[in-house]
Amino acid sequence: MDSSKYRITPKQTPIKLADYPTTDNKQLSEDELQDKWIPESINKLQDLHLKLHAEEEKGIMVVLQAIDAGGKDEAISFIFSNLTAQGLKTTSVKKPSETEVKHDYLWRIHEGKPSRGEISILNRSYYEEVIAPRIHDVLDNDPLPDHLIDEDIWKVRFRQLNDFERYMTENGFPVIKFFFNVSKDVQKDRLLERMKNPKKNWEFSFSDIEERKHWDTYQEVFEDMLNNTSTDYAPWYILPADDDWYARYIISEVMINVLEKLNPQFPEFSGEDRQKLDESIELLEND
């Protein structure tokens, strides 16, 4: 798969979400994806992740961002849940608590950052800080110094987020970001399924309906975010999220590409440790 077609490069002219298809799978059937391509991809991903975890030199931070019913939770269930549990961390970023509001806006993200040898998943992320306050115009309610709240605050935050991701990358924690580009019609269908299916009622929130009323504003804010924060070192990938299984396949393949570049290896015994290991093997075999 050529996943680069879904990647936003900084050299591009400002992108429009309307130019990115929400469905793009013209070659593989859903059965082929579920039975062949995704399992094969996950097997590769599992092997690379196990090496990353064993080596404990680098980590990866994955950002999943979408409007409600975009497909983030399902991607975690069908892709990342197959990885080694000890080397995986998932954090859901929700409305900040009173304690979190009293700190800088990145403070609450630190527990969700990966350790060396770990992949951390942010189900929504620090990007909420340049989305939700713009949709609902609630920034004035935060205890921020007055001089920080002006028309340039979003540009400032974009720069800060780019700097944060550069810092993470330069310290051995590359950042991979996926935006689930779902259509309004498919979001409607998914929300209705959650509402009508008793087994999925728990996934539904009445706030989802309220947020849907802001659809056009969300698209504008998403575009601004994508155009200002996709960098060479921490790119955004725009997923055709109406094709849920195909979107998951893209995620898996992108993760494989990143891990192959990191090239993690299983640690090997050498020198005195090798000799001690051989002696321990002999001792145990003769037990």
C-alpha cells in the first residue's frame, strides 16, 4: 500500500477536507481486508512492536482525532488491542477537570506519553485544545492571563504543539497522527445505530447530537488544524473513514512503516552475560 497519498506534507498548498474522499477503497473487498490483508498486517505489526518493547530504546505516540463516530474506538479495538499489552498504553482525552484547567493545557497529556519500548494511543488528544474552545467559544472561561487570549492564540498554540512534537521526536518518541475523515451521512448512520441497537446504546451520548449541529464549523477548524500542524517529523494522515476496515488497514500499514524505520531489535547477550547464560542453561538442563 502507498500510504503517502493520505499524508499531508508541509509543502502542500492549504488543503481542503472536501478534496479528500471519505471513501477510497476501490480494490479490496471488506472480506479480503478482514480475512487476509489486515491479519497479515497485524502480524507484522505485532512482531515489530514486540521488538520495540524488548529493546526499550524508543517509543511511539499515536494521535487519533475525529468527530463523534469517526471510528477511533474501533481502530483501537481491531488494531492496537492485538499488540503486546505490556508495551501499550491507551488514554482517552475528555473535557478537562477542574484540576487540569488550573495547569498549562499540555499538563494533562504527560501521563499519556509513551515510555521507551511503548506505543501510547491518544484517543483524542492535546489537539482538543485547538478544537473544542473554538467550536464553543469557551476560552474566556479558562483562568488564562488576559494577554494570552487574542486573535493570535490559535497560531501560538499551533506553534507550541509543533514544538512539543519536535521535542518528542528528537528524544526518540516519534509522533504519528491520524485524522478520521468521515462524511456527515455516514456519521448519521453510525449514530442511529448506536441509538437503536441496545448493545450499542452505551456508545451513544446525547451530546453527540448537539455537536453534530456544528458540523460545518468543525470542518473549518479541522482544516485549520491540519494545515498548521502537519510537519515532516509529525505528519497527519487523513483517513477515508467511511471505509472503516480500509481505514484500519491504512493505520496498520503506516505503523509498520514507522517501526521499520526505527528498526528495533531483540537484545542479545554478549561477553560475560553470554557465558553466564550458557552456564545457567547447562545448570537447569542438568537439574
